[in-house]
Amino acid sequence: MKDILDAIQSADATSADFAALPLPDSYRAVTVRKDESAMFEGLATRDKDPRKSLHVDDVPVPELGPGEAIVAVMASSVNYNSVWTSIFEPLPTFGFLERYGRLSPLAARHDLPYHVIGSDLAGVVLRTGPGVNAWRPGDRVVAHCLSVELESSDGHNDTMLDPEQRIWGFETNFGGLAELALVKSNQLMPKPDHLSWEEAAAPGLVNSTAYRQLVSRNGAGMKQGDNVLIWGASGGLGSYATQFALAGGANPICVVSSPQKAELCRRMGAEAVIDRTADGYRFWRDEAHQDPREWKRFGARIRELTGGEDVDIVFEHPGRETFGASVFVTRKGGTIVTCASTSGYTHEYDNRYLWMSLKRIVGSHFANYREAWEANRLVAKGKIHPTLSKVYALDDTGQAAYDVHRNLHQGKVGVLALAPREGLGVRDEETRARHIDAINLFRPQPAAVAA
């Protein structure tokens, strides 16, 4: 690994130099273990601790297949799917790996008693398999997490509809929370030159997901002037949705859970912010009954912030806790677009407010390659910025996942893999200087010095 890192940090290493580097027999990776998949049985979701289930193990380097690449991972990040994997909810990921393994002899590589997790990376291509023409060893890349086979016609209009669509590092093995990763070549995109390794690794999954969900015609198709209600607007997904709304001429109504998170949204440029903890919204009276009076109170607060208008789009991902309110507050003919259910998968809402007001519920899941490429292009152009708040060492990934699980974080949480420290990998200092305040927006602010 030292020779690989030396080549990455060298200003003179060529593609041929990278291609000549020998690959190690094994590498360090964050894993969950199949024989521990029942370790949290009987515990409430909140009490399941990723620090107990996530391990950093030495694992063999996988065989490289056609259309694939092995990437030296300089940095990665924690997404909520890493939390799900670590607490074995809604079910252990080994069922995904077993099903994938039955697809072909090559796919059988993924069916192992351990799962290398992680759905983001920034790094350098080391090897490419037969049939890869667009990428060469030495290329600096980020990876999106859509893995597809594209042997069915269903996926050729929108690759997200491929029957063999999977999320890399969640439904496949050899993910990005590791020193090396195995990806399909059509997951790769150019690393933004003005960002460090850890900054470049942060947007991937959430930025692409937010782009499809909010901007793409496959999602809400946001337009200028739309009022967009964004749940968790300072979090991993919501912070990118807020940026897309602002960059696209829409009006984000940011819902957060603390004054600190409200201030982050205002610093991003949002004017309409609701601290739902301070306002005391309780959309459920108990486990079985919602409280429509709270929906109405919430809707009235939104109209106070929008000059009397209801929201055109709701950017949904909490799920059960908020979905009834989301359907209620959406304007007639508006859209609720959902990509997750972090508070529970069983949604309940009053259907009268949907059908009689001609509202739409749209399901949105990650992004196709084109959408991911466009989302990454906006980062490279300095239109959308990382929302990285804290960076952990690979050995501390369990703590990073715990912080995300317990909502102790802001924006995105990064993880250094091969990168020896933060701040490396920047090649375009001029662009970086123009956007440095936005790049560092989610970082802890220095304490004011008393006069």
C-alpha cells in the first residue's frame, strides 16, 4: 500500500507507473460479519450500536472482471445505508449478496461471509478489466453507487429500472469504506479538482439522490419559483436538496431539529426555516394515531413563511413520522417525492387529501448514471458544495456510523482510507479559493475571541 500511496502523492507518476504497481494480496476494509447478523435481535432500533458490529478486517483483493476497475480509496463517507447495514435492518445485507451470487460465476465473488460496505469513494484507478476504454490507471475519480447489468431492455430507458439494479456497497460487496474498492467502470466520474479527497467523497450518494428526487424529470421536476419543503434540511440528503432548490431558483422551506441546524440552513442562503423541536410539532398522538390538528398547525406555519402559499414539492425521506403531514401540507396538484423511510417504512396518510386534491406521490431511488454525472458536474463547477462536517479515520468508522444513527452529525460524515490526513488531493487552488467559505460551511466554526 505504501507504493500505491507514494505514486498517488507523486506529481510525476504516469498511467504506466500506476499500471505497473503490484496489487497487494489483501487490504483493510470496514466489514460486517455474517455470523454476527443476529447480534442485535430483541433490541430497539435506537439501541443497536454500529460500534459493535462494524469491524476493520484484512480481506483478500477480489478478482477483477470485465468492465470493472479496482480503485485505491483515498476517502469515503458514511451514508444511512451504512447505518442500516451495521444494525442489520430492515434485514441483514447477506441476503442481497447471496441472491447476487447466484446470478453468474463472476457475481459469486460477492457472496462471502463478510460484507465490505460503503457507497462513496474518492480515489485513483489502479486496474481496469477487459472492455474498459474510458478510464485508465492513474485517473482521479469519484464513484456513484449504481450497479447495473443492463442485459434486460427494461433498464435502457432509465438504468434505475434495470431488474438487476443494485446499490454498490450495500447490495454488492467490495464497497468504498476500505483501502481498495471494486466498481463497474460506469460508476466512475471525474474527481472535482478543487476539492480534497474527503470533500470529493462526501457528495456522491446523497448529491445524486437529491438531484434525481428534486431536479430530474424522473423525480419532482422542480422549477423556478417552486416552494419546496425539505425535511432534515441540514442533513446528508437535505443539505444537497436545499442547495439544489436555491441554485434552481426555488424557495426552500427547511425543516430542522435544532437552532444550530437552523443557522446552517440560513448560512446556506435559505430564508424560510422551521425548527420543529422548538415549535413542538407532534404529528403522532401515540403509536397508532396521528394528530391532524398538528398537520394544520404545521401548514399554517409554512404559509406564514411563504406569503400564504402551500408547498409545490415535499422532499420526503423520514417516512412514517412525517408522511401524513407531508401529504396534508402539499398544495393541490403538488408532489410528494420520497426516497427513504428513516423513521419507519409503514407510511400512513389521509387519502382524501391526496386524491381529492390531485396530488402525486413519486418514489425516487438513487440516480441513473446521467443524473449522477450531472450532479457531480455541478460540484465540479462550484455550483453545489460538499456539506462535510467531520472526518474520521477508517478505524473509527463504527463511531462515525453511530453518530449518523443517533443524528449527532450535521451534513455528511467523512472517512479517511488511504489518505494520511485531511486536505490532500487539491489540484485547482484558484477555484477552491473562490468557494472556500461554501466548502467549509458545515465545518465547526472557530470560537469568537473576546475583545
